[in-house]
Amino acid sequence: MTENVGVLGTNAQSSGAIRVVNAPLPTTYGDFEAVGYLDQDRGEEQVALVYGDISGGEGILIRLHSECLTGDAFGSQHCECGEQLDSALRAIVAEGRGILVYLRGHEGRGIGLLAKLQAMKLQSEGLDTVEANLALGLPVDARDYRVAAEMLHDLGVRSVRLMSNNPRKRESLLRHGISVAEQVPLLITPCEDNITYLRTKRERLDHYLPHLDAVVHSS
């Protein structure tokens, strides 16, 4: 992606997210540039997938995608994460430019893989996703989007069109100096295995999921 060479130059920092490498990443969706970062505050490795010419930094279509091994890699239908990842990458390519920030350390809304599996077990026994986390003595949502904002700043992004149903992502970007011109819903058709989970996200976590109305009313 030679058109992004100027935007993707090295910009070292003494703290926060520091860019380590830019590498071409051909995918089944299209040819991306993988921009790797080290979050010096948390010691975590992060990556942004950049597609097309993002120079100018205004109105860039983006997705902040929280790591979800079960959904992204294994196709779990307990959540909608894998389908959201697929839809977001397709939307960015269709747009002709955009960024997907893949946030490692966000597994299970920040509680980690093993704790997430424990929470899933409790959900299979009747608790909802909020109740399960609290029963384990864990926060309902421990995610921090600071590093995502730092990565976007480094990439020269000032204003975004945010693909998300979660109002907290928008609020966090605004706090960290990224203007959100539009919040673009990323709605996935529910299935029997995730409808309860999605209802809880809407009713208890304020996610924008209007497409559930038909399912709720027919159940």
C-alpha cells in the first residue's frame, strides 16, 4: 500500500503506544497495512489494520474491535464478535479506506480468557452476562480505549465514523481527543445461542441494538 507510506512513518514516543513496525498484510478481504504498536504502559502488543489512503485524517471509517478468541477464531455463536469483525473488514474495504484497531487484552470485556469461560459457564446455568461477571467478583466491563486513541492519533486521524453499537467507545474516543463525526451501527442477525446475551447488552449495557425488537416481540 504505497499510498500510505507518508502517513505510516515511524513516530516513536517515550510512553503510551509506540509504533514498532508497518507490514503489508494481504487478506481475503483486501490488501491492508498492519501497523504494530507496543503499549508501553501495559506491555501489550496491539495492531491497526489500515486500508486505502487515510491521509487527511477526517471522517475515517473505523472499528475498535475487542479481542475475542472464541468468536473471532472459533466461530462461537455465544456472542456476535466474529461476525462483527468480518462485517467491519468488509465495510472498510467497500468504503475504500478505513482502519480496524484490534485491541488485545480486551478478552471478555477485559477480564481475560479463563474468567470469560467461567462467566460463560455461569451463563449456561442461568445468569446473564452482567450477573456472571459480578458473581465472579469481576467488573462488568474493564476495557480501556486509551491505547486505541493513541494509535489513531499516531496515524494522523482526527475525526472518525465509528462502527459500534457501544456508546462507551464513542465517549472514550471523545475524552482522548478523537472527534466522532458519526456512530455507525454494526448490527448482526441474532441466533438462538446469542439472543439472550444481546438482549442483556441492550438492556443493561446500553448498546444500540434496535434490530432485536422484532425478535423480542415475537418471542
